[in-house]
Amino acid sequence: MERKVIESLYNHFKDTEKKLKIVCDWDEVIQSLEPFALYQSLEEKKNHSAKLKGLLNAAKVYNLCSQVPRGRVSTYKLISSPIYGSVRFARQVGNFLKNCSCSFSTEMTEIDDYQCPRGCYRVIRNSLHVGELIDDAGESRVEMKIGKLRKEEVEFDEKGYLVRKELIFRGFSDSGRTDWKFFFEVFWERSLVDYSPYGSRLLIDFPEQAERKNHPQFYQSAPFLSLARELLMLVKENKADVVFLSAFDKGVFSDGDPRKKKIFAETFGNFPNCSLKLIGFKWGENQKTKGEWVKENMPDCDILLDDNPNILADALTQNPNLIAVAPYYPIVKHNDKVILIKNNLSNLSIEDFKKSNFAISN
């Protein structure tokens, strides 16, 4: 069953009567780090393993799907040819799209319940049959796909075949380019991150990614996420005191990552109601968890915001009254008590932290 995902952290908590005390992680909550480092390194190096090529190609599929306009459809063959260089991969595209993360859930009963920003449902079989759509329980929901397209004035006959062939869309552009926005979405649909009780790391052995992530200026170039923008609104309106509690590998840094200290100083560090605390850990060793740190150092904490399901589960065990909040990433499974909030790419910049006012919208 699909979990409810809240649209906005700011709107959800802005009217809370008391000033909130928030403990917030940084990586993958405030800035996108693992996906962005992988994206940049893949763009620079062109010879990849099959798994990494699959990531890039999936992002390209989403890119082309997003180009099909309302009232038109395309086919798996037309999508596959510019990406793979062959129509032989049309079935692979079809299997990917019918099971993509924006498929219908069992809880969606009305056509308007389903909102697919990429327009994956606008791609049909090469035979011009509408194709398949599988919900999160593995059941066919092809009638919902037909209904969605009919609302856009794309008609199918009683056997599910497209009535008007002139509605086929072929005018794709940038088919060979991997768009960062879609790569970010694909990344969080795959099991690519290993979560421990203390931190996380990329599961793929790709030295170029690690090299990119360890670059001295990496944090200055890494994109901010929408949760950063919304948290900044709460901070600027003095609705929250925020402690950024971030883990660092003691095998790499003896006193915390200086780049993290610098990016904090340039952003949330401009506000007296924000502070940064760094906790060191070593992989494979038992040590104090974030939940234990919060219990000992901030027993009055209202909200813990983190992408790591193990950290949030432990924190709820330490303090059942804590409000646990996580950015919604489709592949990451959280405790049922965790509030999931959308976290998309944002155009927030370091300069925005110096402005007196700015809009929440990205």
C-alpha cells in the first residue's frame, strides 16, 4: 500500500504554536551529494559497466517521455531507437515504463488521483496497442492508463488500439543527453545506497565518483534540495531552531569535514537559530547513534529529519514522542511512523541565504 507523501515541510509545520526544535541531517536532505557526484563522474567518463549504462539510459527514457505533449503518444520503439541505437530494445523500454515509480498504486481509484510529471503513460506499444501499466501490488491497471489518455483526447478502440495514428509523436530532441533532473529521479528508484545505523555510502564501486565527491569545492557546486528551501523559510521566520547533525567518517577526517563546515557557514550558519554538530564514526564499529545523541543532548527535540531509515527507526525507539521526518525517495523504506515529505531538486543558491525574502517555489 502506498504511503502518503506530504507536499511541503514548510506548509505542514508553519502554523505550529510553539517554536520547533529540529535536528536535521545534511547529506541528501539539504544537498544532493551521492547522486550528483555519480552523475558528474559518469558524464565525464564514457565507458561504463552495464549497471551504470542502465542508470544513464533510464534517465534518457524519462527525458524523452517528458517531451511527449498532452494529446499525443509515442511508442516504445520510437523511444528506444535514439537511446540504444536499435529498435531491438523497445521491449526493454516497455517493461521499464510499465513498472516505473510513477505507476498507479492500489489506493488510486480515480483517474485524476494519478499525476505523472514525466508522462510515462503517453508511451504505447509499437503495434499501437495501449500497452500495460502495473500498480504497486503487481496488478494490471491498463484501464486507468486508457482513461488517463482519453481525458487528453487520445482515443482507443474496444481492443485497446490507438484510433488516430496521426497522434504519434516523433519530434524528440536531446535524445543522447542525460538530463540531471531525470538522473536524480532514477537514482532514487534503485538500491544504490547502503544505510548503516550511523551513516550511508554508495554501493557502486566507482572510484571516479568518490574522487568527484572528495573534491575540495564539491559542496559549493552540489545542488540544494527543496527541503533546504523550505527549512530556510522556517528559519527566516524564526519558527524553528535547527541543529544540523551530520556524520563523518573518522577514517577520512579527524575533526569533521572542513568542506561541510564551510558550506554551513555560508548558508544556514548566517542565522543565530542554526548550528552544526559533527559526529564521527567508523564503518563496522559500534558507537553512539544519532538517536542516542539526540536523547542525551536535545531531549526536548521535536523533529528529527534524516534520509537514513535505520537512524530514524533507532531515534523513535529512543524517543517514541519524537516526530521523525524523511525526504521521500521511492526506493527507501521507512518505519510507518515516519512522515515522508517530497524532496526535489531546487534552484536555491548560496546567495539566497543572504536575501531577506524569497518564494518557496523552486
